Amino acid sequence: MRKLAIVIIFTVIVILGFFVLWNNMLSPVNPNNKTTSIFVVNKGDTVREIAYNLKAKGLIRSPIVLFLLLKKLGLDKKIEA
């Protein structure tokens, strides 16, 4: 019974940690920065390449989270240069 309780507590902590991390990665890199940036998507770039380029420019926190979010929303096939 004690092992089951430990497993349940561990699972809850991992799930809560995942959601906190997910929400943190979805938040703006710098919420106080209101400047406009130009970002060019080259013809033939995949969603993954776009996400990594956005990260390299400092426009997003995590290319993986962006990629997963676009997949979840079904937008990954609709992005075009």
C-alpha cells in the first residue's frame, strides 16, 4: 500500500511539473518587449526548421513546444513561405 502511494505521488508531481514547464515554454520570451521583428520563412522550410530558426533569433523559448503545439492544432501542414 505504501509503494502505491509513493508511485501515485511521484506520478502527480511529474504531471504537474510537465504542465508548469509547458506553460512556461508557451509564455513570451520577454513580455515587456513590444518591438516588432521581421522573420523570413524561406521557401521549402519545414515547421521544425522554422521553429529552430525562431529560437535562434530569440523569438520563442522552445522550438519543440512550438512544433508540438502546431501539430496539436493541425497547423503544421498549413504554414507556407
